[in-house]
Amino acid sequence: MELIKRCPACGDENPASEVVCRVCMADISSIAPVPEGEPEKDPPSEEVPLDSGDRTMRSPDVLTLHRISDGRAVPVTSGSVIGRSGDSGKFFSDMRTVSRQHARAIFADGAWSIEDLGSTNGTWLNGRRMEPGRAYPLKKGDTLSLSLACEMRVVS
């Protein structure tokens, strides 16, 4: 059976010798090869702590997003630009499909929201493409995709 490296960003199956994903250009040099056709493992359930009540986030201090592919967290503050050259640029520097100024996090009227800034490859919230220039409310546990290659989980 042939070994492959499954890209954690886009899910593409790459030859085991690849160090960069052929589809999204994500760094896969540290990904362990697995047998071709092996099902993907679900992310650990503790990665996204959800409560059973109201999941609207009301803290104006920091919004925390976890990149699903590797669990790395990026904290953003209200008004922060999310993207390769935004306030969190270093975090997204390896994601070529994320625009330089992809989205903006906003805390207003006691709740967090996200706005696509006219990104090239789009922004999705829970699998639905966002309309650029419109703020969408965020809840703990939401999935935010910056292009189809970078999935983030809203943690706090």
C-alpha cells in the first residue's frame, strides 16, 4: 500500500515525499505519512469547549481562533484585520490562499462578528459563504474558513 501525506489545511492527498501541498501550498513537511485511503482522524473533542447554554460571546477583550489543521491559536482584538499582512500576518504567512487583508473581527453591541474584506478566495461561516462587507455574528464553536484551505474554530 502506498503512503501519502494528507494536507491538514485542504485535505488533499500528496505523495509521501512532498513537503508542500500541491493544492494549497501549505507546509506538510512535518506531517507523518499514512497509508493511502486511511480515513481522516477527527480532531480531539477537547479542542472546542462548548457549553450547553447561550454560546454568544460577550467579552470585548480578545477573540480566540484555533486553526483546525494544527490546533495553533490566534488571538484577535476588535477591529483586527485577519490575513497574511494583517494584525495576525505571521500566523497566516504559510497560507497562500488567505488574502493579505482577508477579514475583520468586530466587537460591537456586546457581541463578536466577522466581516469579509473582499477577499480573493472568500470566507465561509459554518459552511456558508459570507457576503463581503457584511458582518456575521460569531458563536463559540463556529467554523470560520478563510478560503477553502484554512479552517478555524471559534474558541472564545
